[in-house]
Amino acid sequence: MTQDNTLDMALLKEAAALIKQKGNILVFTGAGISVESGVPPFRGPDGLWESHDPSFIELGRFTREPEVCWPIVKELFFDAILEAAPNPAHAAIVELEKAGLVRAVVTQNIDGLHQAAGSQNVLEFHGTTETLHCMKCSAVFERKYADLDAPLPTCGACGGVLKPDFVFFSEPIPEDVAQASFDAAEASSLALVIGTMGEVLPAAHVPLAAKRVGKPIIEVNTIPSTYTNDYTDIFLQGKAGEVLPALVREVVGG
Ligand SMILES: [Zn+2]
């Protein structure tokens, strides 16, 4: 493992060779891949939870006082995301996908940047900001048809409060997506973990489901994570937006 921030070319070539040999990659991403797109992370020293009260996205509180929570939810989760564009790391994953090497992209992010970059098979473990649903009649609204600037967006049909379709605290993970993610991990030949410290459960267990059935893990992170010492086979230390394009050049161009 390198401890400085210079990309280790020998390790990079080793990772590229493994990717070419195995293919069928389970890509698993977290906030670290979107930081370079201007989407702030939730955790860590510069994370949103250092400066904001996470109870605004606690399901019980949102249900009790949605008008208090909504302006904060909009500011934290929609404003930054609406201005964000995919970065070279997202694009590099699309290149791997085009080369037929990706089984699925499982993301903990709710920013839609993998899809915006062109990834086809994306499983959003924590839901999405693309849609909202009525808490009263369950009608689903695409974000562009919801009035996010209203003091509290409501359902055109019944007047119920609209809740964004990303997973709030104390809200269960959508079962179908979770199952599909673990299935994809077990059926993959290699896990590529990018920009996540592996601290959020049960999402953090997705790449471990691949590891448990003997598949190697390649990890791209700026600092070591909960995976690095115990599970990762090849640790590529650096920013996703720099490491991924370099890695994919080795895989596709080499
Ligand atoms: Zn409704």
C-alpha cells in the first residue's frame, strides 16, 4: 500500500491486468466518487453531518413536521445535486461498461451521476432524488414535475406531502434493490470499490458478499477504509477522478 498520494503505477498495472482477466465487475461506489462533482459527502470531517442536524431526514421527524424539514432537505439534497455533473471517474466506469466488463454498478449515492454519465445498469442502494412520492396516496412524481421551491411540495391529486425517494434515517432499504445488489455481488468475478469508507450498513456488506465467495476486491480511495486491511486485494490510493481514468486507460487502451 502506498502512503503518499502518488499513484503507484505497478499496482495500477496489476489492477488493470486483474480487471482484464476477470471482467464481470461489481462496481460499488460511495460519496467519494461524487465529491469531485461538487456533491458534499455526509460523513467525515467536511461532511454535512458535521454542520447540519441529521434529524431533518429522520423519517419520523419528516412525517411529524415536514414543513420544518423540507427547506433543509431541499438545500442539502437537491440544490447541490441539481448543479452537479459527472466527473472523469463516472465517465471511466462507463468506459468499462462499454468494454463489456461491468456486471452492475451498485451506488450508495442518490445524485444520479452514474446514469447522467451513461451507465446502464445502476442499482441505487439508498434510493434516488429523481422521484418523490405522496405520503398519503403513494402517487409517484418525477422531480421535474414537483415544485421543489414550494414551502412544502404536495401531491396534485390529494394534497398529501411529497417525500423524496431516497432512504431516510430509520427507513428500510428497498428490498428489491438490496437483493439485486447482493445477487450481483455474488455473481460478479471482481469487486471494484470506489470512494466509500464502508461505514454505512447494510450497504457496506455488498462488496463483502463478493469477497465471501472468493472474489478479489480492488479499492480506490483517498485514505484507507474499513475494507483496506482486511478485505482489499489491491488498494489504489488517490482521487477517484484521477485513479479511475488512469486505470481504465490501462485496461481498455493497453
Ligand atoms: Zn397524493
